Amino acid sequence: MGAQNGKQVRNFENLSQSDARRVEETFKNHGAQKGKLDLHHFQRAFPSLGAFSELLFERISDEHDRIHCADLLQVCNDAYGSYDEQAQNLIKVFGDEFAQIARRVADFYCAAHHLASSESSKLAEHFEHTNRYPLDRLDKYLVAAPLFAKLSKCAFSRILAVDEPPRILPKLAGETRLMSKADLMVLNAQMMMDQQNRWQLLFASALMGSSFAQMVKRINREGPCIVVIQSKSDHVFGFYASDGFQSGPLYHGNETCFLFELDRHIRIFNSTGRVDKYAYLNFQQQSMPNGMGIGGAGDVWPLFIREDYGTGICQNGSVAFDACFVAKEKEFAIKNMEVWRIGEKPVIIGADGEVVKSEKSIIDKDPEARAILEMSGKKMHSEAYREPAPLLDDEDEFQK
């Protein structure tokens, strides 16, 4: 059994008086005796908890199989406390091993939002794969993994009848055929806070045809983009271009660019900072690579789509990003492709009245994002404003 109900006065510093009063009234309205409920009445009092109510009851009820209102308020209070308090609360409520905690956090959120069990499994596996900390340093993972921290609060927000943490799933202007809800959550969590509200579909081969020229027309100068590809081998992968695409011989973007896989598991591959070349888009040139790619040059790319659109190349082991082989084959054929703008289209007016774009580094754009990335083990290399990087002639820089 879980916590005991002492006589001391509780101080719920992270809850408003109205939040605490609402829970107390719910207990009273369901026949609480001395602020306690049995399992049956607890489940009737908080039906939105679903199957999680049994686990929560088991973890914090007393030796007489009663759950105390004060104990329930305490776990809700700690869910909104410091990272250390949140970590201890997760262990208290969700389990004694991280795999168990990750599974239960994902299960509750997905069940509450009527998502398939496959979505829950994908999320839980992602959390397990990305957690590098022992259980006694779970607070560090909460800092490094904002999505996990947000999902872990959802059960407690149901108890308190307050809004869930925002920006878990982006609002899609368009329909995706290539990404699951779990994929969207994980990818969205990698973005800047002001980019997490809305994604706009710019190009979808299933709707607009397999035309490179059509794609360029729709994505050029549209702002930060996610590119998602399904190969004819049925692998799903892609990359994030932090500053989007500008057709021409220059690279654009910064250290927040990343590659990803979205097959059975979700994998994110961050930039290493060793090669300062990111998103590239060019076509109908004789001396330059024609196509769209990231982190490469010539024939050496971690991911590149040729101008003829139907095929692409993938290098195993690029120095520009964490070790990855996202397409699982050196030459791939495209089955489906989507390009999404992340956040609002940036519009910056220069002194001459022309639309220009900012090339600030990540530290200038979002210092909080920098801190989170560095806590998760990702070294940031930029400290100032930076011009777009020119195309390199030497492919050796991109090879290990």
C-alpha cells in the first residue's frame, strides 16, 4: 500500500485554492468518510482516469484500502513541483523502474485520447531509448525530454480538471499519410516553442503528384520544414530544415536541424556541429548538385533527393549528424513524400522594403532550447550570427 494520511497540515504550494477545493468537493459528493474513498467510489469520482485509477489507488491508498483526499492532492501538487519533486512523484505513482514508468505514462495519455496501443508502445520505446539517466536522476531526463515531462502531468490534470500541458500535438493544416500521432508528438517536441502550435502541409506527392518542380515551387522560402519520405522499401524517414529552403547554391539552417526514422521505432539524429552545412535545394544547374538534401555535398549526403524526384541517396555514417542510415539503403526509390512548414511563415522586411530572412544562430533564437539540448548531451557550437554557408567543393569534409 502507499502513503499514510498524517495529521500534519499539508501545504499544496503548487495548486491553487480552487484546484484543491474542487478535488475536496468531488470527494464529498461521492460519499467520502473523513476525507477517504474506497476504490469503487474513487473510480466513480474520477471516471476520466480510466484503468489508471486502479494503479493510483494501489500506489497511494492506506492499509484499510482507502484513498485520502490529502494524499491525492499531494501527488497532484508534486506533479507540478520542481523537477526533483516531479521525478520522485513519478516513481511513487507510476512504478519503480523507468521502463514501467515510461509505459504507464504513455498508456495513460494514449488511452485518455483514444489513441491505439501501437502509439503508446512507440512512445514508451522512444522514452526508454532516449533516457540515459539512472532512476535516481530521473529529474535530469525530465529536463532533457519535455514531451515525457508533459505527458507525465496528464493524469494529474485530469484529477484537477485543469487543462493539459499545451503543444503536445500540433494542429495540422492538412492530412498526413506518413506520420502516426506518436511520430507527430516526438517530432513536435524537437521544435522551438513558437513552432509547436501549427504545421502546414506544403507538398504531398499523393495529392500533388511526383514533381520536383512542383515541390520546389511550394516549399521555396516557406520557412522551417519537416521533410518526410516513404521509400518503396516502406521505410519512413526524413529531416528537419530549421530555416527551410532557398533555391540556390547556398546551405541554410543551424544546429537544430536533424534527421529521423519513423519505422517501428522513432529515432532522432542530431547535428554534430562538425560540418556547418545543413539544408540545400537547387535545380537545373550544370556545375552544382541538383536536388534537395541535408549535410552533404557532391555524391556524399546522409540524405539527398535527386532533381528527377523519383530517387535519392543515403550515406551510412555522415560526420554532419549522429551516426545513422535513415533510408536503410544507399539508393532508394520514393513511394510517397510530404513537406510540412513548422510554425508560421517567417516574414522579415529589410531596409529596402524587400523580404529577407534571419540567419541567427540557435542561441539567439531560443536560449532555453539550447539549455535543454546541452543537458541532453548535445553540444552547441554556435555563439553568434552566421551567414548561409557556401557549397563546398571538397566532399572529403563530409566523410568519416
